[in-house]
Amino acid sequence: MKLLELLFVCLSCAYSQNKSVTVTGCVYSGVECLRLKDLKGKQDYSMVKTDQVQVGHAYRIKGAVNDFGFCQEGKPILGPERIIELKRQCKPEPNGEDHK
């Protein structure tokens, strides 16, 4: 049984290879993590809270994406490697709440 569990863990790790993406979007508060909402309406991401970004601001963020983590947003998790703040206005959160 332990061999089967080990095989499952190894396959999960191999399946969730990190890929690098660059996303331009606005940062919003989430349950446990931040949410990066893509301005093009494509894939949104969860991000671990960091002092390098502020809720309600726009950024271009390059980083590795992983499907596994502790963020409970149901979104892929973006690990920022490069963060550039943009001079762009973000709309209030889509659900009407503003967590600034």
C-alpha cells in the first residue's frame, strides 16, 4: 500500500510541472491569498500575500504557476518572480466589496 501511495505522490509531482507565465492584471483580496484578475479576461490566479503588491493596484507579474498549494480560491497559484506596478486604474472588486 505504501508503494502505491508513493507512486501516486510521484505522479502528482510530475504532472504539476511549473510553467512560467506573464500576467497583467489587478490584485484583489481572497480568502487566504490574493487574487490576480487578468485584465484580458483569461485565466485568473491566486498569489501568496506579499508586501510587494497592494490590493486594488495593477501589475505585470511573471512567475511560475502550480496547481498545488494552500490557497483555497480554486485557481492556479502564481509564484511571482518579477513584479512591475502599472499606472492603470483597477475597478472595484467584481462582487462589490472593496478590501483596500
